[in-house]
Amino acid sequence: MEHPTLSMDISDTEKYFDRIETILKIYYRVWMNHKTKELFIKPEKIESFNHLFPWSIDIRNLNVEISLGFHKLEVQIKKGITDTKKQGKIKWYTMGDITMQYYCNDISYRIRSMWDKLAHIINIYFLKNEVKKNKVSIFKVKNKLKNTEYSDLYQYLFEILNSVVFKNLNEYRKDFTHNITQELANRYKLHGKYWHTDDLIELLINSYIQITKAIEYTIHQIESDAALTRIVDFKEMHDKTP
């Protein structure tokens, strides 16, 4: 039987890579200039502002790795990845399909890890390290924000963490890590959810969009909290850097 192949364009993921790159580069430009921080950032916020740097570097590194993963997925699709929806009950798994699965697993790990890095940024800046570093998670920092002056950020995170996209990302990652791979789950009706190839890739893209927007939202919250009243955001600081 001829294997039906998947036809899917994932090139749009590049723009989400660029969005994260752009907002972090603006932060670095301000962070690196001592005069800018003295002129535009509230004195009591400078220390927290500085301590975001290593976690932002980790986010940027993960962003590069995720972009590379999506590029590798695109290469596999062009080579001919099985379209499982068109197969009916029969599931074919070629070497190309397994390679595709590897990159999907890899991307999901990194997107979920990026959420943990963002949690550290939130803990450092908004919670003043209230959560111990080895205990930080996006769920814990979200809960800690609830009764603070940053309740808007709490509500934003609450809606994301209860979204279908975020829950599916967690379910997928936990299944292939702790339970059973989706191929065997489907074949033997064991614990684990079967994902069609296009549905899985769509989940990864939507998860990437979700974390991109969350990073942007959080950085903008930091901007509005840290900036002196005569300055709007890091972009304005960047443009006015001596």
C-alpha cells in the first residue's frame, strides 16, 4: 500500500522566533547600558531587572533550538511524512516518520522548558524570589501572583494554564516520557493518546505561539512596572539610550 504523505506549511513559526528574539534583544540593549538603567528605570527595580538576564539567555537559547526543530520538521515533511489521517485504521511508521516523531518530542520538551524559564523570571521580578529556586514552576508562581498587585498577570497565566493547548502539550509530553509512545498506545489500546501527525504539529505551533505571547506579555508587564513615569517601555529606553 502506498503511504499517503502529509502536506503542511510550518514556515510561519519563523516569525514567532523573531518576536522572541526582538523583545529580548531590546531588553539586552537596555541591560548593557549603565546610563540607560540609571535614567529610565526606578532605582528599586534595577537589581531585579539585572537578575533576569541569565534566565532570558536560557529562553533565547531554547528559542533557537525550537526554531531549529521546526526547520528539521519542515525538512522531513518535504521528504514525505506519513499522513496518518488518510491511512484509516492502518498506521505506517517509516524511518522518516520516527525521525519526525523525534523532532516533535524535542520541540515539546523545549517549549515546556521555556515555560519554566519564564516562571523563574516572574519569580525573580514580581515575587522577589518568594518561591525557592529549586521549587519554581509556572503553576506555583501563577498561584503566588493571585493576591498581589500583579493580579492581571495572574489572570493572564490562569487562562493559559487552563487552555486546551497548554493541557494537550503537557499530556503529550508526559505520555511519551512516562507512559507509552503514541504508536503503541494506538495499536494496543494502552495508556496514551494517539496524535495524528498534522494535529500534533498544529499543537506544537499553537504552543509556540502561546509561549511567545506569554513572554511578550510578561516583559511588557516588567517594562511598565520598572520604567520611570516619563518612559513607556524598553523600546523607548532603547531608542533613547545615550
